[in-house]
Amino acid sequence: MKRKAVFPGSFDPITLGHYDIIKRGVSLFDEVIVAIGINADKKYMFSLEDRKKFIEEAFKDEPKVSVITYEGLTIDLCRKLGADFILRGLRNPADFEFEKAIAHTNRRLSKIETVFLLTASKTSYISSSIVRDVIRNNGDYTVLVPESVVVTK
């Protein structure tokens, strides 16, 4: 049986932390589906097309990684795709508390397991919101994201 995991998020933009979790997830699963969630109430810095392109470009040489977009519950997406696992990264204790509640809810509503990977210490401080703030203030965002993330003004 193929072990398939969904790695959900907004990826606005993908960071080196996300990149690390996906790379490590590839060694654990036969397939990692990076699922970009669409939330109509959220304001994004990057278009959905750009976010998808950044991730596809970063993993163009990794056949076990695919990128999709979705709306609705992640567990419904997992059922539709035949994925038994949700992959999540944890940077700190606050992430753990937040993600634990979601994981318990998902287990209550389905049989889908959440697998947590601790972020690498060298990327644990990076978040998409920090990257967006660096970009807004004309800082060097390139040290925080994969090379595929390009800001055009």
C-alpha cells in the first residue's frame, strides 16, 4: 500500500522551513502532496498561481512531490486523494498546541493520522509572515526562501 501524505498550508510564500519539511517527508512517504488551501477571507501577498509555481519549481526534480490547490476541509481532500496522513511542521511550542488541537479534531472526524516533523534548527525561526514583512520592507528575503521564490514589483 502506498503511503501518501498531504502537506496543507497557504505557502504565502513557501519558506526554507516548508522546503525542509517537504524534503524530509519524501523520505517517509511514497508521495507528498503539497496542498495550497484557498481561503476567500484571507489577503495573500502572492497569487495562487505564483505560490503554486514557486513550489512546483522548487521540487521540479522530485517526482514524489506534487502540488495542488483546494478549498474546504483537509480531511475531505485526504479522503478524495486516498491519503492516510497529514504532514505538518512544528517550529515551537505554540505551533504544537495549535496543531495538536487540529490533529485531534481530524482524528475525531476521520481515521487520518497527522505526522509532525520538527523543523530544522536553522529554519525554525522562519515563517511566511516574517518573509512577507521582510519583502514589504525591501529586505533580503532570498536567505529565507527557496530560489524559486521571486518577487517582482
